[in-house]
Amino acid sequence: MKTRAPLGTLARSNTRCPESGVWESQDYPSTTAPIAEHNNMPLHRGVIVNWKLIQYA
């Protein structure tokens, strides 16, 4: 059984998503997005940002 990344995990734009769930951008104004594991973490407003896992899928 795979161990889940803990809530609060950070991932940077243009890296692989470590856990499927709802992610929140760590910029202002922030946004949330559902992102699936192994997909690339997106840019936000055209900029590289950190994303925080706030909810599991």
C-alpha cells in the first residue's frame, strides 16, 4: 500500500504532482485546483509558484 503525502505537502510548478488532491497556490491572490498524481504542477497566472496539498482526492 502506498503511503500518502501528508496534507500540507508543498510542490513547485513544473514538477510532478506527488499526490492526487486539491492543491492551493501559495501566492496572492491564491487559487485551488484538483491535480492528479504524476501530472505536472501548473503555473498560476503564468508564474512558477509553490502549491500546498489541502485535501485528498
